[in-house]
Amino acid sequence: MGHPDVRLRTALAACAAFGALAGTALAGATPASGASPTGHGTSIAPGVTYEQFDIPGAKGPAHAHVLSIDLFEAGVRVDLLHPTAVGGRATISSLADASGAVGGVNGDFFDITESQHPGVAATGAPVGPAVASGRTLKSAVPDGQRFGPALPPGTTTEDVLGVGVDHRARLDRLALDGTVRANGRSLPLGGLNQYALPVGSVGAFTSDWGAVSRARATCGTDTDRAAPCSADTYEVTVRRGRVVSSSTTPGSGPIASGTTVLVGREAGARALRKLWAGEHVKITHRLVAASSRIPFRFAIGGYPILRNGVRLRGLDAKTSTVRTAAGITRDGHHLFLLALDGSRKYRTGLTIAEVADAIRDLGADDAFSLDGGGSSTLVARAPGAASVTVRNHPTDAPERAVADGIGVFARR
């Protein structure tokens, strides 16, 4: 394996040399000895290139679609693509067009089905933390409550890929630090706008959550997503710092600006029952990074697959499927967004270990897995076009509505 900077220069030079944007055309792509471009790539904006190429896999070649982003190019940035509500879903193409993005991919795994809990609807909310334009939207659900494949050893739902105010991309962990204070009492917050709360905790829901029911937050346990919903719950609504209402069960409907709904289960429910109407309540919350001291402007959940150029131990090397992932160069200046094609010709996909190797071959030192399968989508806007085009073939044709994604923004 060559030095990351050399690999990066080679990959970017190849991208810059290629001709017209190929759209979703797959003709002419041939397997190579590694993750190498086919020659169908071009610049879609200063600092942003799109390319597609074949990657040989254990079950046959996969076809990759890649956006390469220079985060230090003037006017280039990435940010969270998300619906108006955390508990909501939309297609990546619609989110990209609505925000003016020139490209993007789908993001975090999310609460897509709730067959284990009859009468409780899926929320559509993502698993991990989410930060958009410097604003915290949500924190992570317990590890045992996540949707998606098993996490590699040593990783958690708090792992994020993000970009700091210094414009550098990095991997880190974001943990919730929150408190509910009332009449000299102090309760730790166990969640913020998340579809599953830790057993015995209190969670906060704000206007960012949306109108979807909060009942799912009290179902399952920290180790078993399919466990029954709690029979001991309580909900308190706090408006402008004072308790205005309460309920024995979690509710639904829009939450007004300046209002926070506190949902408790077990010990958390018992603590909330001590609050009385009109009582003054102070609620604080923030996400704390485990490693970096630089605030995140953007962050999204998933799980790491490559650190310092080395695959994480325990990565699945047997299950091949369509996948989405992101890679970061050692200096944090460049970001690669990769989505595999879901057309029948390439639907066998890659193992997550093969994806880690492919992104490393592009020049990444760290890499991060995002949601795959029917969610895998990459969009890009051709020069002069009014809207983005889906560049891969999603297995959920024409395009699955997802919880969030990574948007690429650039001057044109």
C-alpha cells in the first residue's frame, strides 16, 4: 500500500482528467486489480469530483459511485441532509435539491420497522447522533437498540463522522451531557430526540423531533431491541421553563418551539411524577466529543471500519451486500463518499471488509460505514443542471426515503 498522500494525488488526478459525467450508465466498466476509476468521471463543481468504477469482490465485481470532496477548496462544505423532523424520512435527491446541494449520499441507519412491538409505529429516526449546521438535533440510542448489522468490537452508537469548524473531517464519539433541574433536584438526561431511551431514564423531545409518537422511546431494553414496551411510563410537558401538563403515557403531535416534552420510563417515570404543574424546570443538553476539542459543524452516525489505514478487527468478511461508506484522508482535508450500485448486474455487492479496503485504496486513512442495502443512494448534479440525478441504481427502486444523509455544497 502506498503513502496516503500519494494515493490521494493519483486518485484526484485521475478524476480531473476524465471526460463527461456518465450519469448512471454502466457500459464500459471493467473489473480492475483494485479500486481504480473507469474513466467516467469529472468535476461537478470546484473541489468536487464524481467518478464510477468497478471493484472486484469475493462474489464478483461491484460497481462504485464516488464523490471526492476537497474540504479546503473555497466555498466547499458538507452538512447534514435531513427532513424537517428527526422522526421523519425523505429521499436523498429531494433533500439535496431542497438544500441546494451539488451531491450527496444516504446516511445513518434508522428505525425503519417495528414488527416486534404491535401497535407501535416506526419513527424513521436515525440511530446515532446528528448535528446540522452546528446545531444538535439528537443523541444516540443504546447499542442494543440500533438497527443494522452488528457493530464491530469496540464501536458504539455514539460513533460519528463529522466536520469541525476548522473544516477538517474526523471520526469521534458524541455523548449526551444533559440535566433536568427542579426544586433543588437534579436528574440526568438519558436521551435527546431519540427513538429508544435507556431503561430507567428520562429523555427530552423538542420541536426538532416532529409529530411522530414518542411511544417507541419506552420499548425494548438497552440490550434487546425486541423486548416489550415498558409498563411504567410518564410524560411531562415543559413550556418556557414551567410544567404545563403531564400524562401517564407518551404522546404524539408537534412540539412547539420553546417547549420540551420529558418522557420517563421505570425510575425515570417515577422521578417525573414528582414534578407538579407550574413548577420551574431547567433543562440543559449538549453533545460532548470524546477526542476532539473542536466543535462539530456537522456530524452523522454510523460505525468506523478503518482507522489509521488499518481495518477494524472483527469486520464481517463474509456477507456481501450493497453498501454506502465515507473515507477521510489523514489530514482531514479530503472526504470520499462511496455508494455501491444496486443494479442486478452488481447486486451481490461487497463485504464491509472489502469496502474498507476499497476506500483505503482511494487514499483514505479513516473510513465509516453508513446505511446500505435499499438505502444506498448517491446523487450528483451535472454542470448546468437544475437538480441532482441519482447516479447509482438503488435496490429499492426508484429511491428509498431515509432518515438523513451527507450533503455536498459548493460554488458553481
